[in-house]
Amino acid sequence: MIHVIDTVVLPTEDNIPAVATKAGSFKTLLAAATAAGLVPALSGDKALTVLAPTDDAFAKLPKGTLEKLLKPENKDALATILKLHVIEGRVYSDQAIKSGNASTLAGENVKFAVKDGKASVNGAGIVKTDIDASNGVIHVIDTVILPANMPKLSTRMPAADEMTTPRDVAALAINRGAPMFNHGDHAACVAVYEVAMTSILAMDNVCCATKGELRTAMSAAQHSKTQSDKAWALRRGLDTVMQMPIASRN
């Protein structure tokens, strides 16, 4: 059967991070990859296969885990976890299922399986497969894969005024995002800010007025035409959190 088309179909020119950015459901993954310093590797010419957890997959992690992983002192642990989601070369879904396992950049194998017609990798459901990028292929998964030997996160006991609060999350996001913005990586800055604001909105110790400001900022960002404008819209929301009364931290 032949289908006649009026345009030549060309391979995508977008690399893995660009494809993930356009998809819109991998903001947390992009922010984590940026924090771990892995974006250059994912943007390079070397072919890679990425098992990409969605934002909902990251949200399933125990409360506070993501915030801890994004801290500078846990950069190596975060990188190890993310490398467990990356395989060298283009490995399409049929190849993955046929081989049954693959070696990851973390040095640990992941196992592919099919049960009741549903594919999975290390127990994480594979919800979409074979998304092409110029430098590899992406398979979407619904759960973050954790190493068999989970890297130890920093256990420094925080001082009383350093306990996790909306301000802490906002400050962490600004400290990470502002340098990215200043170096011209506006999309990465946006990803970091969006993850932080989503985390803050899920906190109990944020007043309704502040949550309203955050939602307004996120809405403004969605309607912004450039990544720079999006970053500034989100930054205004984070600045609102930084201005919260100290009493809101209790």
C-alpha cells in the first residue's frame, strides 16, 4: 500500500533535551539533569537511549527526596540515579525487549520485561516508546528507577532555621536557576523554576494568597513567547515566596 504525501519527511533535528523540552512533561527530569551536569552529555553527538521518567513519576518519590537530590552536596548521587536511565547507543523497544537487559551509564544493568501485554523496565511501566531525537531515542516510563545500592544522600542535620520551607525551596531554585539564566541557558532555568514552584504549591505551609500568586506566575509563563520571558515570569512568583512572613515557616 502506498500513501502519497506532498512533503518530504525529514529526521528530527532536535537533540534529546530539546525533544524532552517540547514534550512538556519532563520538566523535573530536565531540571535534575541540569543540576547533575548531564545536559551537555545528553546534547552531544554520541547516540544515547534515555528512559525518561515523567513529572508524575518524579512526584511519586518519597516526600522531600527530590529537594534533597537537587542540593549541591548530593550532585553525585543525583547523577548516578539519572545515569541509570541512560543506555549507550540507539536501542529501540523491540531490541530492548528481545535482549531482556541493557547496561546503563551508571554501570548497572536494567531488565526489560513484558507481562500481560505491558512492557516494563526494572518494574517501571514503559508508557511510550521509540521517540526519536537527532542523537538518540527516548522511552517514557512512569516510575523513577533507583539503583540497587541507593547512593547515600547528605545527612547533615539542618539548623532550626534551615528546615525545609517554601523559602528554602525558592532560594534553592533561584541559586541554581539564576546562573543558568545569566549564562544564556534560559530553558534550563525555566525547568528549575517550574519544578520548585510545583513543589511549593504542594506544601501545606503556604497561604492561599501566595499560592494564587504562584499560579498567576505559572500562567503568565505559559503564555510567554520566549524562554527568557518565561523565566522572568516564574522568578516573580519565586520572589513572592521569598517575601513570605517568617511566621509562615513554622
